Amino acid sequence: MERRPIHQLSQSLVNRIAAGEVIERPASVVKELIENSIDAGATHIVVEVEDGGRELIRVIDDGSGINADELPLAFASHATSKLVSDEDLFAIHTMGFRGEALASIGSVSHARILSRTSDSDAAYEIFNRGGEIGDIQAAAGNVGTTIDVRRLFFNTPARRKFLKASSTEFSYISEAVMRTALPNPEVSFKLSHNSRVVLDLPKTDQHSRLLAAWPDEFREQQLPIQTRDAEIMMRGIIGTPELARPSQRYQYFFLNGRPVRDKFIQHAVRESFRGLTEPGRYPAAILLVSMPRAGC
């Protein structure tokens, strides 16, 4: 085999490779974008999806916005407002911090950022078409940020080919929105698919927001939980044994506001229902665990 010289990969190719790690499917895009909205202080988040996210993902928020001169950096790799020094890595208070998501998304889609800050008289937009970033342009827009992601994976056909049916991909998106919404009751969320509103969660209290993840018939068979042990606090809701189901569909676990999948917690919940439910059935439970962050 002929020896090839070592060379440095282009930034567009690096971003496309990184997209394979960050952007698994349309739901990954939605998760990254709405987490950015929360980090920007948004109180209203709207997610609009077409064809299961293949043709369009649009996230609209009323957060702090992005300054016009910073818009090109929003699409740059490892560019973020959330970390400044090494010490910040040990005191992370935001949902995201790596500065990879928008660069990865833009490298495998036709993306647009439209944003306006509260001290600006106009909004500004910038386009990223598969890694080709355009110029900043003035545009009409409210305070906050709107991000359009069109033709996801258009330049990575193998990734696009292996996406599942539109309804399946949208179910992943719906679940991603719900998991982000549950620990954030102070933020309203609205999700639509092909112009039809599927999920509408207004601002509310924590208990009411958690109940939104369960069918209405569960409401009369659940108990609130709130307990503390030293610096660890746990709150949430748990269903009576009659609500146990053959899958973990109605189980949600969070650590400091982040959704987690933890076998230890799953096992502890099942053990607490030992003798009360049939084998192979999972209790309905939504638990939010809070503990001090490292470095805090």
C-alpha cells in the first residue's frame, strides 16, 4: 500500500467527524438547541419540526440572544460563552459547555441563526450550509434566538439513509423535549410536527410539570416525594403499585437537572416495590436528585 503523508484535516471535515459524536439523529439536534436556549435564560421555547426532523428543525426562544459580531463564532468549533478558564470545568452550572454543537449541526445541514439582543435595534442572521458560513446580515426578529436546521445529513447520505420513519424520529424528539422540560417548570415549551401542535407545556409549578409526563389517569394514583440526607435532596412523584408497567416508559431520573440513566437508581426503585408488583413490571417514578456540584 502506498504511503500517504501526514496532513492536518480541514476544519469542515473535523466538524463533520465531530457531528457523528454529537448529532446522532434529529432528536440530538433538538436536545442541543433547547439546552442552549435554557442556558440563554429563555422562558419560552418553541420547537417546530417537519418530516421527523429531516426537512426542518426550528427552535425559537426569548433568551438573551447573540451579539451580531459573535454570530460567526457561534458556528465555530470549541467556541462558547460558558467556559473561560480551567477552573470553570470544575464548577459547571450550564447544560452545555463544550462549544461543539452548533459547529457540528452546521456541518451536516443548512442552518441559520437569527438573533437579537435586548440592546440592539435589529436582529441579525447568519447561514451555514454544510460548513460554508455566510456573512452577517440585518434581519427582522424579536429579542432572543431562532435557529433553523434544514436538510439534516444532506451531505452525509449514509447517516440520512439510516434514519428511521418520520413518526419514529419524531417520537425521539418528543421524548427529548419532555426530558428537558420536566426539571424546568419555569420555562414554557411548545412542540409541533408538520404544523400540528403535539405538546404544549405552559409555565407551572414543579409538581404539575412532572405530572405532564404521565397519562391523566395516573393523577389519582401518585404520591409526592421530598426527602433530604445531608447535602443530597430528592423530590418527585411515584405511582402506586397499580401503575407499574412492563417497560420503563414512565420512569424519569434527573441529577442536578440533567436526565440520567442509572441502573443503581432503577434497581433501588424496583426493590422498593418488591412484593407489591408482579415480576417484570416497572413502577412509575419521576425523581429529581440534587447534590453539590464539584468545586462549588
